[in-house]
Amino acid sequence: MREKKRRHRWIIPAVILAATCCVVLPAASEDLKTVAIFPFQINSEKDLSFLQKGIVDMLSSRLAQSGNVAVISRQKTEQALADADGPMEMGLARSIGRKLGADYVLFGSLTVFGNSASIDAKMLDVGGDAEPVAVFTQSELGQVITEINQFAIEINEKVFGRGPVAATPAAPAGPPAPADAPPAKEPTPEIYAHPEKLIPGGFSADAAAPGDSGRFGGTQRFWKSRNFNHAINGLALGDVDGDGKIETVIASPNRVLVYRYDEKRFFEVATVDRVKFENIVGLDVADINGNGIPEIFVSALNAQRSGLASKVLEYDGSGFRALVKDAAHYFRVCELPGRGSVLFGQRQRQSDTPFSSAVYEMTWEGNGYVTQNRVLPTRKANLLGFTMGDPMNSGQETVLAFDPSDNLRLLELSGSELWTSGSRFGGSTLFLNMPKNDRGQIQNKKYLPMRVQIVDIEGDGEYEVVSVNNKEVAGGRLSQFRLYTRTEMLIMSWDGVGLAPVWKTRRLSGMIRDFAVGDFDNDGKNELIGALISKEGTTVGVKGKSAVIAIDFN
């Protein structure tokens, strides 16, 4: 059988993010190391130039470090490669690196057959003194950026001595502690530096970023749960079993768990085992049917991620049963001034994007939930990234919602835009599968937005907006792939022109999937809690890793 000839191409990206193009300056420190990143050679029947650009952008952003590591500009690298002749191998790579004045060169290839991809890449010491850092992996095409990210982490550790999280400086040497002695209390711990600890005795210090505490006071306090071996896809607070205590409802991708923080302990109260779930994407708690027991609204996709199979749960005295099964609606609950908890719904039709349908208020009638008045016209928002209230503190109800690019928009109920952020907030890797178009797509993902909330944090009648800012490694430029590695939670307030940040946490490692504001620890005061994901567990053989964090504003 005649073997099909592969195409070998060098594709130089047309645009490289300014933030990732660090030019070597003449006055740089002697300790500054310079890296030349060559565009990966693409061996594929398809045009994957978008992926090649994403690889270069991501490697640049992951390796560059102010004052320590600089990435040579695209223009210089492109000029040097234009004069190169022959296949890229270590000798040629070192030669080009010397012409560029680089300490290291990074090059490789990506070979794609169908949905399978292999990466062969090396990081070379141009001086030839150190062993190359190499990677060869085979994976699905959708995992390419994840594999490249792991390669960048390995380079940072082996070449530059940087780990993904800075280690806490060691204490002065002293006599060894007994094996069963409790760990010494750290004055200002990084909450993600000790993932196995369930922090006893309440909250640890120093959650707020220096200089960003605003009117919410100075140093805030963090608490962090033990790690869960799955991603947390949803988070909500409420007294779901009617015992007078607030529970924390947690959704993994396919389970609903009920926890409680009480008496300085965070423990499991119940697991919903009567109802089967596939792909949970949202969670809310509220007593909409008025029987005194709050329902759990679970927005979920079907097994193929092509449509909705949402459910509503309620405690019946012995366990949680389904009031509604396989609904074709997203659910979201908002707290409205003078009205309390209000349920909203949005229908997801086959072949429609997540932003296509109108948003309706929903109420309980008879034995189910029915749509009432429309609150937002079609093609304005997806309900998971929707909230309603008075964020301008003007007495007028408006809508805050994310658009498909994760820009935050303030809308009138007619759908007219009053304000837009102009920059990304939120950010989620949860997605709906759309039908493939005729351009040979492997997958047609439409990403879902994450929660935004309008809350009176201080109880003074003035409303603030709570959101997060998940940082995506490719800057949102890859339509079919997202990877978030850093995050921060923030509070914004209307300043007469737009929403401006008045408080935020320091930057955390990972991403926030969901959050809630309420009396998490049953002390009569509200806290901000978040689902912090370190690993999603979407790669075969890799478990997820997540935790609940809480911030005490009092």
C-alpha cells in the first residue's frame, strides 16, 4: 500500500501575545537567562497553525520570569529561522541559538493522525554543558496544550529551579519534633501550599492581596478544606435538610454531596445516591416551592454533552429525591431586593448555542416548575453566567451577564447594553458539544460561562458584584481548548462609570469553578466560599484535585 506523503511545514505565528514576547535588553542582569522558542514543526493533513501559535504563546508565558528568564522576540527568531537550511536537529538548533545570543533553545514537532497527536520536543543548553530536557508524548489532540504545559513545568523545575508553587522557606535547624507532634502554625500560609490540611480552629490569615482590601478592611482570613479527588463543578449554600444548620452542597461531575461546617469541623452529611447524573455544570439552592425545605437545582448535561438533563432534588426526611428529572433547562437562583430567592430558567434546544434562548422567571405550580415572564430576550446570555439585581444602586433592576468571550455586560431587561467590561472575567472549561461543521472539526465545543453574583456584602443596603478572574494560558485565543492555571476572587462596585474592583484575593494556583456567599460556618455571619480546582482529572489515569476555600469578611 502506498504511504501517503506527509507535509512538513514551518508555520511562523503572525501574532504573538505582547505579554509573552520578552525582548532581551542590553542592560539585563548577568543572571538573566534567554530562551529562543522556535515554532513547532507541524506534520498534519489539516491546518493547525492556530494550535502552533497557542503552543508558542503558552511556552513563552510559562517560561518568562521578570529579571530571571527572557524569551527572545518573535522578530529575531523569525529572521534567524529564515536563514536556516535543513531539518531542525540539535546541531542546527544550537547554531541558531548562538546567532541569537540565546542561552537555551526550545524546538519540537507535533504530528497528528486523526484525533491522535504526538509531541517530540527538546530544550537545549546552547553552550552544551547540560543534558537536554526532552519530552515525547502521545495523546488525544485535545490534550496537546496540557502536555506542553507539563513540559514547561518540567523545564522550570530542571533548568531554572522553579516549581509551580514557591516553597515556604525552611525554618532554622533545631531538634527534631516527635513523630506525632502537631505541625507548627504558619503565620501567613499560602492556602494551596498545604493541600492535605483541614485547617482546625477556624480561619487562617492573609487572604487579601496587599493594597487591594479597599473598604472591606485589611487582612482577611482564609480556611481550606481537605482535597477532594475529583473536580468540583458546582457549589451552593442552604439548609437543605431542614435542621436549622446551613449545609454546603458540592457537585462533582456526576454526584451531589452535602457537607456541613460546624464546631470547627467540615464533614459529609449525605450523598445523593437515588438520582443518577452525567455532567453537572451548575448548582443552586432555594425554597422555590414554599414548603420550608430548600430544593437543590442541578443544571446538568446528558452523557454526550449535546443537551440538558437537569434535575431538582429535595429532602424528604430520609434522603434526597428528584422532584424534576431530565429537564431541558439551565437553572439559576438570584436574590432580588424585596423579593428574596427567585428562580430563572433557560431552555437548551438541540443545535442551539448555549446563548441562543431567552431567559424566563420560573415558579412552582402544582407539581412542577413553569416559566412565567421573560426577563431577557434571545441571544443575550447563558443563564449560568447570569444574575439580576441592582448593581448600580439606582433602584433599577438590571442584568449582569457574561458574553461568549467572558466579557461582563450590564444589560437592561430589554437586552440593551448599558456597560461592558472590555476585558475577560470568569472563565470555565465546562462546555456543550455542538454539531460539527463541514470544516473537518474534531469537536465543536461551546464553553459555558461561570457564576456572577450581586450581593450586599456589608449589609448596608449598597450592592456589590462578586466574580472571579481565571487566567487562561493561551489568552482565550484557542476556540476548542482552555487551560486555567491562576485565579483570583474579586468584589466590584459601581463607581458611576462602570464596575471597578474594590477588593480581591491574592493570586491563587489553579482555577475557581464556582462560588457562593452565605453563612458557611454557621456563625451567623456571611463568608465567601469558592471551589478551587488544581487538577480537573479529564486526562485518562489522572484524578481530579479540588478543595473548598472560605474567606471570612468579619
